Amino acid sequence: MEQTTLTTLNDETVVNTTTMAAVLGLTVRRVQQLIQDGTLQTESKGRILLIENVQRYISYAGNGRISEEEQKLEIAKKAADVKIKKARADILRLEAEELKGNFHRSEDVEAITTDLVMSIRSMLTSLPGRLAVAVAQHDSAEECSIIIKEQINDVLNALAEYDYNPKKYEERVRQRRAWAEAMEEELEESDAE
């Protein structure tokens, strides 16, 4: 291997590919590739301006590196991706719990409660008509009071028999999901037009 001793270094200092490879810490073959792809430039066959091409190589190598700001953005992006994946996993877990009947959405609880309230309302609004007929046949207040108590107890017993039905709830969930999917498809079709 030929050794070159440089006494002065300036903008016009020229070296061969072997010396350039040693300065850059690369193989001769890699320096030749960099010359071929235009990253490094030669003055004449096999002669390379040292300072200019070291600066060109530093610029070339620096393009592959990520700035500090880009690193922060990349870290933030990865953190956001993790949050999104965790949120999706939470949604899937909650949907599974909902289908099992272990979790209820507020709108479903509201619908079931509304059904119960409507049932109570129906029973209570029918009470005066039933009482009027039954009470009209009796003369004493005591007999009327007993009849009214019996009718109220009938309503309360019917309400006490009202029971949470997981199958009914599951059917509501499936219906709501089918409606939501149908609405999504409708929106997609209208967006496509």
C-alpha cells in the first residue's frame, strides 16, 4: 500500500481513491461506488480533491441521519400509535363485554328503562277504569278501599315480575349495531356518489 505524506492541506489537495478510502474509513470499492453515483467527484482519473469530497461525503452521510426535531416527532408518532392501538383494544374489549351482557351502553339502559316506565304508565293509566267499574258496585268505603288495595297490589306484583332479560338486551345490542352498520354503508354510498 502506497503511503502519501501531506505537508500542506488546502482546497487543491488531490488524493487517490485508496487515500480517500482511508480518510473516510471506507473500502476502496465503496469510494469507487460513491464516485460512480456522483456523490464524490474526481478531478482526473483516480484523482480526488480531498477537502471538497470530504465535505460532500459528510453532507451525503448526514442526509441519512434524523435531526433532533425529527427524532422527537418520531417518538411522539410512536407514542400516538401506541395510544391508538390501546384505544382500539379497549373498544374491542368493551364491545365483547357488551355482547356478553356484562357491560351496557347508556342508550340501551335508557331504552330498557323507558320500556319499564311505559309498562308502569300503562298499568297505572288503566287503573282508574278498572277501579271505577269495581268500586261502583259497592256501597261501603271499606269495601271500596279493599278493592283499590287489591288493584294496586296487582299492579305492584306485575311490576315485581318485571325481570332483566339478557337475551332481550343482547337482541337490542344486535339491532343497534345493525342500524349503525346500515347507516355507515349508506354514508359510504352517498360519499362515493
